[in-house]
Amino acid sequence: MNKKLLAPVLMSCLVALGLFGAAAVHAADAPQAGPSPDPARWYEADDSPKARLRNLNQETAAAYAEALAACKPLKGKEAAACRRQAQQARKDDAARARRIHDDYQRSLKDDS
């Protein structure tokens, strides 16, 4: 093959490779259009008492799941005690959520 023809072809291949590489880096830096790692409920307005209570209950359930996960590596009586504490904390959190809900409903009635 002619050396004069090989140099421009090789140069154009290198330029194309550089352009494709730059495009790939740019595409990786662009924000993804897919789902957000955050729960959707973080972006929903909770302006009604029912929605606020639902949100509080979801947070209570998430805290309970985390507490149970922390109990998994424990064995025997320690694990049982840990699960009881997690269950009691969930009951306390649920009662607190109900009080917050009731107070919020009362404040709405007082404002009208």
C-alpha cells in the first residue's frame, strides 16, 4: 500500500477515535434520565392530614426495618432483646405519628 495514502487514513482514524472518546466521556457526565435514587415520596406534597400520616407511617416502617437489620448479626437472647426494642420503638413511633396527625388536624380546624 502507498505510504502517502496510509498517513491520512491513519490520521482520520485517530481523530475519529478521539471524537468518539470525548462523546463517551460527555455522555457519562450527563445526568441520567432514569429513576432517581431518592424515594418518590420525598418529592410529593403532603398537605393533607391523611398524606402526612401515610408519610409518617412509611418513615416508621423504614426505621423499624433498619432496626431489624441491625439485629440480624446478633444471636440468642441478644437478638430477641434487640427485636423487642425495635418493636417497642416502632410502637412509640406509630403513637408519635398519630399524635402529630391529630395535632395537625386540630390546627386545621382551628384555622377555619
